[in-house]
Amino acid sequence: MKYILVTGGVISGIGKGVIASSIGTLLKSCGIRVTSIKIDPYINIDAGTFSPYEHGEVYVLDDGGEVDLDLGNYERFLDVTLHRDNNITTGKIYQHVINKERRGDYLGKTVQVVPHITDAIQEWVERVARISVDGHGSDLEPEVCIVELGGTIGDIEGMPFVEAFRQFQFRVKRENFCNVHVSLVPAPQATGEQKTKPTQNSVRELRGLGLSPDLIMARSQAPLTSGVKSKISNFCHVAPEQVIGIHDVSSIYRVPLILEEENLLEFFMERLHLSIPSPRPRKFIAKWRDLADRHDRLHREVSIALVGKYTGFEDSYASVLKALKHSALACNHKLILKYIEASDLESDTQENDPVKYHEAWQNLCSSNGVLVPGGFGSRGSEGMVMAANWARKTNKPYLGVCLGLQCAVIEFARNILGWKDADSTEFKPSTAHPVVIEMPEHNPGQMGGTMRLGLRRTVFKTESSILRKLYGNPEFVEERHRHRYEVNPTVVPDLENHGLKFVGHDVDGERMEIMELQDHPYFVAVQYHPEYLSRPLKPSPPFLGLILASCGKLQNFVARGCRVSPRSAFIESDVSEDEEVSSLMDQASVKSDSP
């Protein structure tokens, strides 16, 4: 087993996750099996109880693990299926050690950070690195494990992990361990000169803690000059070819291409004694290059209004944004995403801040489609209901995800069934018409890990479902869930009798999973979170349907039987728009593995 540790310096949020994912993408393009581990030094057991404003969205895995959003980057880039143990936190490690102490496993010894906490970290990494992540029942052990250490070098909470890896490099031997350090090279606006001192200080601190970087990834706005590379090399004790400049690019799809141009594969072959076939397979990286080029050539636009509760922080909807971009790319359109704070659509805002109110409605009304994503709590719920009402009445394409489904049901019950006080018991426990109720087996007294989580099966109940056609007409689909409330099954007959059809149920037929409105171009909502399984070359069908409908392509695409074209994924400009979408759907049916 080979280990690549990715550390960061100077500032957090520097791009360690994208760089770690890109390294994995390059290795996987050569047929090497890759897994990833993300270390978060906070004391929380997992990310499940975080506000989205803390660390961004909570990403959900197949096994129900609520983890850091960087694991979403790993899954999207590498097309792997990770597990809850691929996300290590200080809380998990201490809980594990304390449980062992309570059982008497340490035989009365004093339990300390060194060696007990550091040993637990090393053992966890070694154990998880050997777990297959290929999915589909595969038990093939990974060959390379990429470990990202969150935060920055020098943070107090990260010290036990740094010490653990200082020991770990000797435990697994030098030829099996490599350290990639990501640092910042700022260029002050006053001078425009790229400054290396922050990187020098960061590397000095890292070396003082016992780790020496094998590669320095220097993040900058513009490409690094040769003089700056030479200076970093001289002062950070690495060869010039071990300084890799990663400048800001048009899309993250370009990062693996930059690393390939810097001959990173050759470095890893020599440093980690990797067996990479020669000549190297080129098909996978060629697809990645085509994807990046296609992204940069987009001219036609499609605008989507995202009506949510956490729009002040873009990472709150990281997977939703990626799923929309994947689908827009498949439709050969550039995504214009309009973030609308749901509470800005409500009457209270009209009274207190009329300018903000009218701006919000202007953004909603000028969009080609509407998306209401998941969330918790009553704040902004009435604004989401209003957005669903507007999309239904104006025949605008609408996609509701989790809470977005529940708000659409509330809106329909109020305005079509005439139940003016219809609501969710989450928002109004005393409502006379509880159309959305709490699931009885999920106890709100214990918040962490008590929701309906992970991959679950949804069974289609009709062949006429638009979403079933977009999925390729299967009997069922399996998607990831994260919710505590559901549509009240006792009101379903009333809703369906008036045209709101629940075309997908859980395997027991008790929970409503997919909703579609009759006689509407695209008014679809799902209880699950399809954004978690969207991939750059395999867009999520619910999101693809929203973009297709918003572009005016859905009707023709469905009329063709959602037929996929045998042609390549990326089509020249003289090919019809329908063929472009069909070609991308063809690519989605094939896993993007290297030959």
C-alpha cells in the first residue's frame, strides 16, 4: 500500500481537496486503484450536526455516514464509493480510544496523546486504506491511499495528526509514503509581485514538526514565474521540478491536466515505485481534457433560481451546484445560478425591506427553472412554498429536493385542495392538516445520526413517469437520503385525486419518494438527494430533467425515447442539440474507467 499525505499551509480553503482528488484522478487514469481519506481535526464525531454555514454542506455516503464535503469531491473525481470511516475526526479517534480505555484494553496504563492517540490514528488509516471503494460488490484492495489533513500546519487541533504521520512515515517505510504540501503564493495588488515568504514559513514549520514535503503545490492567481519556482526550491529544500504551480483556472476540470503537464505521474512512479504501464493509457485523460474544453466553449446560457435557506455561503449547496453544472454541461449550456434567500420572498421582507423583496422576486421570475433544495427548520419555509406556487401556476420547470418536495406538497394542499392551514409538523406542530409529518422511528431528542440516512431503494409505481424515463426505465433506483420528515401517507389519496402523483415509493410502499404533477412541463420533486450521486460524465437524472426542461429540450428528448447516441460524448457544433444531450447520456451509461 502506498500513501500520499496532502497537507496545507498559510490559509485553509486553499484547494487541498481538489488537488488531492486530481492526484487520484491521474493515478486512476493509469489503472491504479485509489482510495481517499479526509481528516478533520474538529472534536465533532461527524459533520451531521453542523450548520451549513460552518463547513458547507453535509455530504451523505451510501452507508449513511454524514461527512465533510471534500469526500464528495473524491467521489465525483474518482467515481468511487467511500465509507463513513474514510472521514476521520478528532472526536472519532478520542471516542475510539476512550472506549478501549473503559474496556480495560490498555491494562491499567496511563492513556496519553502519544502513543495511544497517535497509534489509533495510524491504525485507522492502515485499516481504512485497505477497504475496497470500487462499489458494485468489488473486494479489490486499493493500491494507493490519498490522505488529506484538514486545516493548516500549525493549528493546535491538528498536532496529534501531524505527529501520527511523522511516525507513520517510518512505520510504512519511505518508498511507501509521500508528502504533498499545498501552500499559497500571494501577489499583493499594490506590487503584483508573487511573494514566496508565506510558503517558506509554512514549509519551515512543517519540517520542524518532522515532515519534509516531497512536492510543494504552490497556489496562485497567475502562473508561477520561473524565478519564483527557483526561489521556493532554494529556500524549501526541494528540487525545482518538485515545485508545482497551480494557478486559478476556468474550471476544476483543468487541475488534473495541469498536474499531468508537470509530469506528476513520472514523479510518483519513481518516488513510490509504482508500476504504471508504458505507454500509459490515454483514453481517460483524453475524456477529462474534452470535458474541460467543452466547459470553456459554452456560450448558450440557462438560468436556474435556487431558493434556499443557506444562500449566504456557496459551499452550503456544493453538491447541488455540481449536479446542476454536470447537467448543464450535458445540455451544452452554461449554468447561470441565481441564489435567492427563501425568506426574501415572504411578506415580512416586503414590509421591512421592499427593495430586497422585489429583487428576489425579479430573480425568480426571470429564471428558466426553479430548484428548492433540502434544509431544516421553519425559517424561509413560506418563501419556498411561494416559489413552488409560482412555478406550478406559470408552468416553469421545478425540481424539489427533500424539503423542496415537502414544500411543494404543502403548496398544493393549500391552493388546490383548499386546506389553507396545511403545513408540516416541523413548522407548525398544531396544524389541523399535517401533510408532512415526523417519521416515528427517528427520535429528535438525539440529533446526531438519527435521521433516515444513506442509500435506499425507490420503486416506481407507473411506467408513465417522466423521471423513470430519464433514469432509463428501471423498476427501481437507489439514491441517498437524509431526512427526518415525510409526506403524510393518509393525505396521499386526496393529493393524487387532484393530479399530484407519487410515482415512486419505498420498498414497503409506505413512504412517498418521487412526486410528479400532471399536465405540467416538469414539476418534479424527490425525497432523496440525487445530487450526491451526480458525476461529471454521469449527470443525475432529476437535475438533467430540470435543465432539459429549462432549455426547452425535454419534450423532444423524451419523444425520442431518451434514446442515447452511439457517438462520442463531446459533439461538434454542427450536431443538433438533441444529439448532444443523447451523446452525454450515452457516456453516462458507461463508467469512466481507464482501459
